[in-house]
Amino acid sequence: MSITEQMQQDVITAMKARDKERVSALRMIVCELQKAVKETKGDFGEEQELKVLMAEKKKRQQAADGFRDGGRAESAAKEESEAAIIDTYLPQAMDEVELAALVDEAVASTGAEGIREMGKVMSALMSKVAGRADGKMVSDMVRKRLGG
């Protein structure tokens, strides 16, 4: 069962439980997933679903930060709640030790020696960490490893 199918089942379950907030959040996320499927016009697998979920989670976190900065704690809490719902569909996050090991492995396999070869390392690494680590965190770790 794909993530989208699981979410659609969870919408039904939340509707039966009369959990309006969860229904609303899941419907928005399913809508974004379906829109991404239409835009790709073809093969849409789990990796693409994870990318959409990560993007949606990031949007919610940024919105929550903006609301909090604007003094709208209630709206920030709603966005954080939606981000937490998205989290339940993402694989468990990678810890720094595991990520560092993957970074070292990618640097060794690509033969990268400097910051100019960061793109090679990132392309080799991102498919391995899809959905399990934030791209900025991966980028920062690769940059430090390559001495940039």
C-alpha cells in the first residue's frame, strides 16, 4: 500500500472518529500528493511521495515559525500539529552518527576531494537519505566534510 493510499484510508478512519482537524490536514496532504502525481504524468513511487511529504512538512514548519514571530500562537500550533501528522508517514529520522557514516561513504565512493565536488557527493547521498534527513542538514555535513 502506498503512502497516498494509506492516507486516504486514514481520512476515512478520522472521519468516522469525527476528528475534524486530522481529516482537514490529511485531505490537504492527499491533495498535494495527487497534484504531484498529475504533474509528473507517469511514474510516481514512494521516493516522490516522500519528497512531497518532506516539502509539505517544511512548509508547515516555516509557517509555524512565521505565525510565532507574528504573535499568533494558535495558528502556529495548528501548523505544528499538521507537521506532526505528516511526520507519522515519514520514515524515522536519521541520527547524526548514521548520517556522518553515509557522508563519509559517499565522499569515498565519489572520490571527492574538495568543495567543488560537493554536487557529486550530494547526488550520490540524497537517494540514500530520502525522507530520513533534511537536505540542509545533509548539505551542511557534506560541506564540513569537504572542508568548505
